[in-house]
Amino acid sequence: MINNPALEGPFFFTQKILPLIADSGHIINISSGLARFSFPGSVAYAMAKGAVEVMTRYMAKEFANRKIRVNTLAPGAIATDFRGGAIRDSEQAKSMVASVTALNRVGEAQDIGKAVAAMFSEGFDWITGQRIEASGGMIL
């Protein structure tokens, strides 16, 4: 296995926590918009997130006997301290992201929190093995 925490972390964490997850529970893995669109300097990270998306589909199939739903949330550009706050702290980066986002703004942490809450809701009971992107329509 590649020594990449973005891939190994979710895999080994799920392996350890699975016995504690109730039947009909939910697992949400985190990917990235970078698994769908490409920006220079992100290849290793994007590869790992792509692998997380494949892992999600396999887990959804393998855990279905317990009715555990497994999905991936893939955030787009979010104004956080990711990469040292590269988006949050740069007006130029914010402007560039807003220009390629249908909703014409950079995402905020609460946008992702709301998406996670929605994925844990009863409305997601019939959804498993899917990639849900929360990017405000980035690079459509």
C-alpha cells in the first residue's frame, strides 16, 4: 500500500470502528473536488482521494448486508487552513475560485458541515456507494 495518510487513514479507521457501527448506520468518507478536476501540484493528494472514492463503492457493497450506507463527500475549494490557508487568506485565490464556481463564491466550513448533516439524515437512507460533491458548482 502507498504510504499516504489521505488513503490509509480512512481505510484503517473504518476497519477499527466497523464493529462499533450500528446496523443501518452511515459512513461518510471525505474526498475532494480535485479527484474530478485537475490543478498542478495536487497529483498525490488527488490520487489518494480518487482511491477513497473507489474504497467507498467497495465498502458500500461489502457492508450492505448490515444495511450500513457508505458515501463520499467531495468538497470543492473551502476557505479553511488547508494548505496553510491558501484559499482563505488570498483575495486572488478567492476571486479565481469564485470565477469558476456556479454560485460565484468560495465555500465555507459551515457549507460542508451542513452537507455532512444532510448525508446523515433519513433522506439519505436509499443512497449508498455515491460521491456527493459540495463545491457550489465548481468547474461545471
